Amino acid sequence: MLITFEGIDGSGKSTQARLLIEHLAAEGYHPILLREPGGTELSEKVRGLLLDNDLRIDGFAELLLFSASRSQLVAERIRPALQSGRIVICDRFYDSTVAYQGAGREAVDREWLDAFNQRVVGGLVPVRTYLIDIDPGEAVKRRRAGDRMETAGEAFFGRVAAEYQKLAAEFPDRIIKLDGMRTVEALHAAIWKDVQALDLPPPPRDPV
């Protein structure tokens, strides 16, 4: 089972992904937490390039770098984990590329990007995506002095946030939108309640 977390930088999605992993582990599961970009040797090197403030990267080149990292992550970590019956939690997935590179960078049109994303992940679709929704202005207040992606500007993050809203409306059965202004505890409680309603397998008897 693949569960993903989405939201603009500063939304608190990474905190919620970590809390879900901890809760699943406490229930006897052996989940795996991955991040994008990253999670493999190649993907971590790509991450370094993408977050480097000293580099100027074309929007389409940026899209291809994120996608290369994701393709490697799916092949090397996600699919093997899913095939072994583990629950995989991913901090960002292809919805981020739609929001950030598609809408934020305005690199390519949506129809082309949707088809490309499915080629990148081999048709893999998350069972559930939790979108932590927060106003871009509030997210700026929460963020520290950031990397290349986090300093992209107000207009950029406005486009990203708007695209996330469109995605949530387009895929209501998969994407659960949650108010990022709620407390950390309240958000986690809502996420855990929804996770329990999913068709979770019973926890394994022995450690994986």
C-alpha cells in the first residue's frame, strides 16, 4: 500500500508523514518512509543538484531531474517494498511535479505531464494522498531561509497552491485535503482515522 503526502513547503506534511510512520510501527507494522527527491543513492545526488542555490536550472530540466529521481526510487525502493507487503509512506510523489513544475514553473502542459508521470512511475498510483492545505503566506512565515526550491517567490507558490486545489477537486477519492492550520495532533488524528478506514492488511507476525 502506497500512501503519499503533499503540500507546499512549510505546510507540515513531513511532520505528518513521520507521525503516521510512528503510529503504524506502534501498531505492529513495518512501514517504510521515503522522501522526494531522495531515497536512493542516485536520487540523493539529484536532490543535491535540485536544492543547490548556486545552480540555475531550466524549468523543464528541473522536471526531468525530479522525474529521474522518482523513477529510480520506484524501481529500487517502492516497488520492492510493496511486493513484500510493506506499507510505503512517501513524502511527495508525482502530484508535486504537477503542482511545482507543471503549474509553478509552467514548464509543460498538463495533458503531456500526466502521461509522462505515468511512464515515470510505471502506472503506480497511491492508495491515498494527504494534502496538507495552507495559505502560501502562512507557509512563508513557517519556512526558514530556504534552498533553491523554497525561495522561488510568492507568485510561484501561489500557482503551486492553486494547482493542488485543482488536483484535490479532480481526484476526491484519492486526495484528502486537510486544513494545515489545525494543530499537529488534530491533523494526525484525522489522518489516522482515515488510514484505519483503508483496507490495511493485518500486521505481520514477524519483523520484516
